[in-house]
Amino acid sequence: MRIRRLSGLVFLWLLMLLYASCTYGKSQNSETELIIAFSGEETGYLEPCGCEQTRTGGIAKRHSLFLSIQGENQTLFPVSLGDLTNHRKRQDEIKMETLLHALGDMRYTLHNLGEKDLEMGPEVLSYIFYSSPVRLLSSNVVLPDTPGIKIHPYVTGEVKVGDRTIRIGFLGILSPKLPGGTSSRVKIIPPSEAIAPIIKELRDADLLILLSHAEFEESKRLAGAFPEFQLVISGHNSDHPEVTNVGDTIVAASGNKGKNVGLFRYRISDGKGSLDMVELDDRYADSSQMQDLLDNYQQRLRDEDLLGKVDKFPYEEGSTYAGNVICGACHQEIFLHWETTPHAPAYETLIRVKHDYDPECVACHVTGLLNESGFTSLEETPGLKGVGCEGCHGPGSQHVDEAQKGLKTAAYGKLKPMDCETCHDIEHSSQFQYENYWQRIVHPKEKPKG
């Protein structure tokens, strides 16, 4: 009986030890963290191409990541590194608005000016940023006086932890070497000259961060020149994530198109930080809130009929498109085989996902969208939907004329493997291998006539 009582006491003691251990562990893990999340060089990348087998990046996956890391003891400060778009067309303006809306919904603190942003012009920036909660940052860019636009030379943030207030200072620069700063309307101060007085003004900040829209090597030089920065985030021309140290300063680039997000975790207890790079792959579901925004983007493209306003150019040899049916009149066996390949229903795949009014998608799913006689719409040019014969071989009107006149036709439409890469590029078809893909569409040999 005594042994049993002792065993019971030992068991109770073990339970108390286990509870104490769990409580201690919980206390240790509940330390308050400040997380600086950063992404950059969006260049209009709202979502991964639907043709890709491995879909990486996009605002919907990024939002899911942010939702997953916000906890009771975590404060998130997302920042953007510049270049929301890559061109200056109307579709790019709509992309910029959509991206900025998304950044606002994800509670981004600021957006550092990039050269592509500047190329949009002060008026467009003013219109798009006028009512946005996302602040424009640049410590060394001065724009002409434009109503409705304000560029902050620095941005500060505060995090309260018990009786302490942690003050963060963000500076941002644009390299004078980049072409966006060559406009006579834009003044770019040398980065070192602009940074020095601001650092003195923010000398009481607990954490200083520089957003450097520059080549990685230039960002490293700035880190060496200003060791006051704990983190320098480089945001130009970095295809892939990169991290290094310059003294005690972490220098990092998250890569382009927002496919990766950097997470700088700053510990309040010791003022130290660590960095993780997160690839936005299939581990992250698409946020329904961002998906609604993407659907709205597609609807705007449709409402403004941007597909009907595509810039079209004459084909270099003066030929025009004849259409799939005309090709099939002579090449019947090849035409019937083409109908069984993935090229034939390419346009229907866009209809299913409601991207059939997106010029950037449609260009590789129809025949000749960017040429004067090519696809315009399903109603006007139904014979050019899908990737037809002329989608690969080029406009065939001259070839058809010669055949109808009984003339000996000149060599027409010979292809090289690199011709396929016009659409099957690394962004939209990263698994493309010519030999394997060719076997899926290669036509049968025609029997000699007569």
C-alpha cells in the first residue's frame, strides 16, 4: 500500500514537472516579434500563369502567408521595394491600381519608388496613390510639384511592448544609374548625400532599415557606408533571393515578381534580427479576398475592351492570315490531326478561367493577335481562335494564292525550335522541352498528291 502511495506521489510530481516545462516553453516562445515582410519588383505580376504546372507567387498566395504568420505576439510590417509595373500601357495602369489595392488590403506600410514607377509619370502616380493608405517613400527622389502626390523622405513606425516603445525608421533610395531617373522632371540626389542627414534625424530609432532600389552590389556598398542600418533590402534586377552580411548589417534581395517574400524577424528582447526567405508555392492557398480582386481586374479589362484596343502591326512579309479552315482545305489529314492537339482548344482554356479578355493571355492562345489581319475577337475572327496552323507557320495568304494559281509554292513556314519559345518561355512554360513537346503536336506526313 505504501509503495502505491509513493508511486502516486511520484506520478503527481512528474505531472507537475511536465506542466512547469510546458508553461516555461510557452513563455519562452511567446516573446514579442516584429516582422518586416518585404517583396519587390512586382512588374505587373498579379498571379502565376495558369498554364504553369508549378504555380509560384501572386498576391493571393502572399495574402495567405501574411494571414498565417500574424499571431498574438507578432506585429507585421510589410513593405514594397519598387516597380509595380513594367510598361506604360493602359493595362499596366490597371495592374498598378490593382496591386496598390492589394498592398493596402495586406496593410503594406510603404512603397519605395523604382525607376519603372517613375516612368509612369507624376500625374499617373498622383491619380493612383491619391487615396491609397500605402505611402510613397524615397529619400533621394524629388518630383515636380504635382497636386495629390506626396513622397516621404522617411517613414517611421512604432510598436508598443509593455512599457517600451520600439521605433522603426525606413529610408528608401533609387540608384541614379537606373534609366527611370533620366527625366529632366525628376531630380535624384546621390544616395549617400540623401541618407546621411536623415540618419542623424532618426538617431533615436531602435531599428533602421534601408530599401535600396539598386543593383545588389550597390546596396552592399551602402550597407558598408552606413553601418547604422540593421537591414538593407535590395530591390532591383535580382532574379532570385540573395542574402549576405556586410559587417553587422544583413543585405537581402527577395527576387522579382513577388514570388518570394523576405521575413526579417526582430526580437524585442535583445534587438537582434534573423531573416527567412519564403517561396510562395503550392503550400499556400489562394486567398479568397485577393481572388475577388483578381476577378475584378479581369472584369475591368473586359469592360474597357482592351483586347479590341491592342496595338497591331503589319506582318513583315506583307502576307495576311487565311484561317484554319482554308489551311485544312488542302492539308486535310494535318488539319484533322491538329484538332486533336492541345493547340486547337487553347482559346477555350481561357474562357474556362475567365481570362479570355486579357490581351497578355490571349496573345499566346489565338492566332496573330498582334498582327493587323490576325485574331480580334471570337465574333469577328472565329477561324483564328486557338493556336492554328498560322500561329506557328505565319500568315499564309501568299502561300494559298500560289497554290490556287497552280504555281510552284515557295518554301513556307519553316520552323526552328526557338520559334516555339515565343510563347513557351520560362515564365509561362518552365517545363518546356522541345523534343517532348514537339511529339504532342507533330503532324502526320502528307501523302504525295496524284
